[in-house]
Amino acid sequence: MQASNSLSSYFRTEVDHAVRTEGLKTGELTESYLAQLLADYAAQPINHEPLTLRLMEAMSEPPREQRQHLREIGDTSLFVSGFWGESLERKWVDVDYYIGMGGSAYERLSRLTQSNEPYSAVFAELASNFDRFVEVLMTVRQRTTRSRNPSDLLRLYERWMRTRSRWAGRRLAEAGVLPPASRTPRTIQ
């Protein structure tokens, strides 16, 4: 229990920094939720069952189980997009698939969750800004994994050329590859 608390605390600091770095205005409960999500995924493996199948199964479940499955789909999509999105490039199922599935799952979950439940607003916020929260997790990943080699920089540049992502532009400017004025704002795709 104490290790989990210290991991949550560690990720809380990282999420807070990343949210500020990305210029995202978010609620305190949402930041706590993201930190706990990261702590949970650090301690457990990812369910690799296809998200589409999981979503189809969820839709046939009773409301309580449906909410749980939608939350798992949203959480998995957010984590995979933020931490492993680069590894999905040039795959059949790319980061856009995870972003679409995650945003949809959180949006549906926010509608199924009663407005007086504490996480109702969190799920709505995650749904409406899913791509920005992916950028937050990408920033956490960049800060917490220190390996930076030329091929990482090349992949980042290729991503920026393809998407003009704000996040990628900032990272390239920090590495001295692009001048700060070249960081064309655009959400990730």
C-alpha cells in the first residue's frame, strides 16, 4: 500500500508539471485521476484484448459493469496513446484508433455516470480534451524516461512533419532541432 501511495505521489508531481507545461486548465480531481491511472499501469499489465471487442462486450453488460468496462477502455486508450503512441506508428491499429476509442469510451461513460458522482466531471473532461490529455501523458513519459537517441529524435521529427503536433514541436525546439517559432500549434492526430 505504501509503495502504491508513493508511486501515486510521484506521478501526481509529474502530472502537475506536465499539465502546466502543456498549458491545460484542468480540475484537481482529474489530475489525481491521471496520477492514479499511471500508478496503476506501472503495477499491472495492460489488457491486450482488442478494444473494439471489449467495447462490444461492454454494450451488452448491465449498467454497472458497462461503466467499469468503458472506464477500462478509456484508461487503456489514454495510457497506450500517451506512453506508447510512437510505437504504434505504421501499424494496422495506430494511435488515432486509441484516441478515438478512448475519447468515445469516456464520453459514453460520462453520460452513464450520474452528475452527482465524483468522477462524472472527470470523465467528461477526459472525453472533451482526450488528445490534450494524451499530450500530458506524453510529457510525463518524456520526463520519466531519459533515453534519447538520434532515432528517437528522428521519429519525433517525422511525427511533427506529419501532424504538426504542438507537443512534438515543443520537444524538437527543446532539443534544438526547430527554432521556437516553428512550433505550429495543432492537436495530435
